[in-house]
Amino acid sequence: MSTTDADLQHGHGTPVLELRGVTKAYGGTPVLRGIDLAIHEHRAVVLIGASGSGKSTLLRVADLLEELDDGDVLVDGEVVTEPGVRPLETRRKLGMVFQSFNLFPHLTVLENIVLAPVKAHGMARADAEEHARTLLSRFGLAGREGEYPDRLSGGQQQRVAIVRALATRPRALLLDEITSALDPLLVGEVLEVVRELKREGMTMVITTHEMHFAREVADEICFLHEGQIVERGAPDQLFVDPQRDETKRFLQRLLEAQRP
Amino acid sequence: MMRPDPQRAGEDPAGDASAGGPTRQEVRADAKRRRATRDRLVAFVAAVVVLGGLAAVVLTSPGWPSVKELFFNRQQFSEHFPDVLGGFWLDIKLFVVIEIGVLLLGLLLALIRITRLPVLFPLRLLATVFIDVFRGVPTVLLVYLFGFGIPALELSGLPTDPMICGGIALCFSYSAYVSEVYRSGIDSVHPAQRSASLALGLSESQTLRHVVLPQAVRRVIPPLLNDFIALQKDVALLGIVGVIEAFRLAQIAAAEQFNYTPLLAAALLYLCVTIPMARGVDVLQKRRARRQNAAGAA
Ligand SMILES: Nc1ncnc2c1ncn2[C@@H]1O[C@H](COP(=O)(O)OP(=O)(O)OP(=O)(O)O)[C@@H](O)[C@H]1O
Ligand SMILES: [Mg+2]
């Protein structure tokens, strides 16, 4: 077996991030059951699936925040899940943004952003701060450098979290339901940031329940069901003409839930 | 979970002060001020009545004249106060030195207990035993055992001064408590904070140092200050192994004079330090409660 779905669809070059046969169980309950996924440079893959299908776990395993049971994770073609390899280097190459922002409440916006570049990447503080200011003003956060996170709205906090992840110049961004904890009025401003990143060609893996948005930014949609990717394809294909019954049912339920 | 605030911070609705005549706002503010004045007056009168009543009961009791002579003797007070105050300086110095030791050793014990490194297992076991033992034995007993026991061992390298040995006992005893305070603070930092830090590429130790510990320490400052107050008082325990500090001096004077007023002088001195500390804790806790309410309401 040498050709995967990913190869067939956009097949050349080494993927920035790749999962091969990844399995993961929590206390005997399988959560990921053989995940194969490849994300090529400048592409955005959106993971959809019911609550508990394993989306967050997949991202956490990819960022080596959780240890996998079997299979491999590769970054730029290198296996990073060999027992001897330290996860630190991999985490430095990937950026992650969480549903609940997870900004550091005791640090100002600027300190939140420059902490990792300075401490983990050895960047000079002045350079890191300059880069941070550039990013902040690009995402409409100029003048917020000195504020503490609890003084910002949820949308602003999440944009700061995205800037914080970008500040380390990651090879790829992993975004885990970054708008789920937001007031509906603030979802737009955060999604706009992701659109902008997409236009710039940032490589991304995104989990979301916002189907319109998924359709808009995704190069590929993967439908996760009980720890397996049961269907994948271009947004126009998967949303319009899903092949599997599970996918159809999921999309149907989602449609009903989102109808006013 | 934080609720996002739909209103952006900084976009204060501009409060415009219109000129001429008391506005509704001013009338309300005035009423509020009057109410506050009345409340203060009521509180004051109540305090006078209660305290005055208590004083009357004590002062008219049949034993009061002899109690006054034994405990509140003005001449005894002025005679011995300077001595006791001199001894109290030693209390303060001992307190500061021991407290610094407690803060460092307590943190070290807490860090040893939370590490998962297998190599550190023996150390972790040791720390657990240390904490169990020194929390489990009455402090006064520890001061006795260390203050008299360690010098009696006559081992070279070990201190022989009862003050140092007793001080070490106090330090160990309080470190055991304080390490648990630190640990509860560390446990109270949400695991997502750790995840976020690791995801940014910080190492475990960097995460501890820059993300977890600063938040943990901030949270435990009020309980730490409470332990400070307790330690400040317990320095007097060193008097029993012969350290001539305020309590011991007062005790000697009291025995010589058959009068307890010097002890009262010592008590007053302790209060001079512990009461401001207690108020400090109050202020901190109030400020924190206010901040939490603000965060919760946002
Ligand atoms: N640390 C953990 N310990 C035990 N079980 C866990 C842990 N993390 C996740 N799980 C379980 O793994 C399953 C998948 O969880 P995961 O968070 O990956 O789902 P998800 O697809 O992200 O769901 P959601 O849409 O609700 O975020 C769930 O059944 C969850 O209960
Ligand atoms: Mg999830």
C-alpha cells in the first residue's frame, strides 16, 4: 500500500505534518483508531465530527501533548514519535490555539506573546517584542500590549492567543474549536483572522462546528467518526455529496441544530 | 469558564456632566452619603456601649484592684518595657531569618513532591516523610528536642547553640506547613495553562517557572501571610531553650518582681507586629475578592 488518499488528491512534496496509523486509547477506551492524515504546505485541513469523536485528541497527539499508543507522527518527513526523540522540538515547530484561549492571566498581552520566542526559541527580547507589535497591529490589537487578558473581550483574547501561537513562526497551526467559547457576536472577528492566515498560505489543521467557515477555508474536509476518518474530500464534494451514511447523518443533524 | 464581554474594554460610555441644578445623580449621591454617615454613627455608638459595658464589668469586679496591681502596674511597665523591647528585637531578627528559610525550604519540598521524575523518587519519599513528621509533632516539642538534643549529640559540624538548633526546629515545622500551602496553590492552576505553555514549546521546567509558579504563589499569599503571623508568635517558643528574647526576658522580670506586668509589655509588642500583618492579609483578600468578582461579572 503506497498511495494514500492524500497522495491521490494533491500528491507531491513532503507533508508538513503527517499522521500514520495513529491510535490512542484512554484507559482501555479507544479514542483514535488508526488515523492517516497528511497536511501539505499552505493547505488547510478541517476536521469535523460529533462531540467525542476524537478531534481534540487528534490535535493534541499531533502536537505531542499526548502520547500516542501506536503509529507515527511526522513533521517535515521526520518521525517525531520515536521513543528517543524529545517532544519539545516538535512542539516548537507547531502552534496550537485552544477553545478556551488559555492566555496566561498573570502576564500582559505583550508578555504572553514574547514568552515563548524569548525563552524557548532564544530570540532577543527586543526582536520578539517588535515582531509581537507587528502581529498585534495586523490583527487589530494595536495599543493592547500592556493590558492583562481579563481586561479583553473573548474575541480579543482569542486573537491574542492566535498571535501568541504565530509569534514562534510555526510550520503549521493547529486550531481547536477556537470560536466555540465565544459570544456569537465575536465569532466573526476571530474567523476573519483565520481567513487572513489562509490567504497568506499558513498551513493549518482546524476543528470547528462552523460549517460555512469550514467550507470557505478548507482545502480538504475530514469527517471523524468514533476515532476514524471515515470520509474525506474537497469541501464542495463532501458537503454537497457525502458518500457515507455516518457523514450524511452528521450533516443532517447539524443542519437541523443550526436552523433557527 | 470565562464569559466574553460584548462591550470592548476601553470604550467607556463618556460620562457627561451637565451644568446647572442638582441632577438625579447628585441627589442620589447625596442620599447615599447621608446613609453612610448614619451607619458610621450607629456603629460607633454600639462600640462604645459594648466596650464600655465590658470595661465596667471588669473594673467593678471584686478582684480588679489586685489584678490591676499584678498585671497593669504602671511603674513596673515603664521599668521593664525598654528591656523587653530590646529582647523583642531578637524576636524580629529571628523571625526574618527563619521565615526566609521557611519560604525557601517550603518551596523546595513542594517542588520535590510534585515532580514526576523517577530518579527523584527517593527524594520524594524523603520529602513526604519530612512533611508528615514535622507537621505531626507539636512545635514546642520540636523546639525542645532540637534545642537540647542536637547540642547534646556533640557531633562536630552540627550547631551547638540552642538558639540555632531551636530555630531550625521552627523552620522545619513551618516549612512542612508552608510546602502544603505552595502545593495547593500549584494544584489550583488549571492544567490547560500547562498545556498552553508546553504547546508553545516551553520545557517542563520553564513552564513551572514562568507559568505555573507565578500564578500559584499569587494565590497563596494570604495563607502564607497567616503562617507568617503564627511564626512571629512562635518565635517566643525559643525562650524555653534559653534564648533571651522578649517573652523570656519578661518571664525573668516577672519572676523577680512577683508581678506580671512585664509579660503584658511583651504581649503588646507582639500585637504591634501581628495586628498590622493581619490587616495586611485582610486587605489582600478583599482586593482579590474584588478582582474575582470583577472577572466573574465581565
Ligand atoms: N484526558 C482524558 N482522559 C480520559 N478520556 C479522555 C481524555 N480526553 C478525552 N477523553 C475522551 O476521549 C474522547 C474524545 O475526546 P475529544 O476531546 O478528542 O473529542 P472531540 O471530538 O474534541 O469532542 P468535542 O467536539 O466535544 O470537543 C471523549 O470520549 C473523551 O471523553
Ligand atoms: Mg474538542
